[in-house]
Amino acid sequence: MNMNTPDPSPDPKPTRVDIRRLSAGQLAQLGVAQIAYVKPIVVDGDPAFAIYAADGTPMAVAPEREVALAAIRQHDMVPLSLH
């Protein structure tokens, strides 16, 4: 192998995207597999915490905030809070 010959297939440059120009659907897909949101809710008169995917899909309900956060982390996702 000649080390002086340039690589015929250079790595492609990363694509730059202006997030200000993404559609609502594209924004909804950002982080959908990595981010989950926790929102306080009331279930049968008792406080609880809903877990939603980044696109707003309901995933689970936990009785306590810390349980919701732990469940998200256990699934290798990043928890964020909604107020």
C-alpha cells in the first residue's frame, strides 16, 4: 500500500441543518429515541408523573417523580421535566 496516495473515498462532511427551518414533524422527531419528558398529572385524585417520548407519545405513569426519572434512565434515555 502506498501511503503517499490520497484516500480515494474521503469521509463525507457532516450535513449542517438550520433547526429554525425544521418542520413541526421534524422537530417532533428530534431526540425521540433519547429524550423522555416527565409531567406531573393527577390520576384518580392522586398525584402521579406521566412519562412522554420526545414526540409527545405517552409511555408510562409513575407514582413518584424519582421513580419516573429512574425508569427513563434505566432505558438509556435522558429525562426532562415539563411544567
